[in-house]
Amino acid sequence: MPSPSPRFLTLADVAEVLNVTVRQVYALVRSGELRGIQIGGRGQWRIENDQLEDYISRQYARADHDVRELAESSVDDDVTSDR
């Protein structure tokens, strides 16, 4: 039976999932874009799996919005260029 995935991930784990650097993940956490908690006396960051999935979903929604906005502006440009 496969072991369940851990509830909390290290910054390095998240960096591997997102294929970015640990520094980039740390910046996301510090900016509040990706929610995390600090654990222990050394204040090591941990990201809950659900928070990572929520962040990824928000990024997809943002990308979809940007694509729609770009498509709409392209249509507007085509209309105004005919004048």
C-alpha cells in the first residue's frame, strides 16, 4: 500500500513540485501569495498540501483570466485598426 503524502511540505519539497528554486518559494511565502507556517525554534517554514494546491488553482485561474483579457484586447485592436 503506498504511503499517504505528508500533510506538510518543506520549501524544498514545494520548489521541486513547482520546478522553481527554494528562494522563489520563500519569496512566495513571504509575500503572502503562498500560505505557510513556521515550525520550531529555528522557524523553519512548512506549506500544507492544501495550500499548495490552492495556490496552483489560483495561478491557473489567473492565467485563464490573462489569456481572455489578451484575446479581448486583440479583438479590440483588430476592430480599431479597420477604422
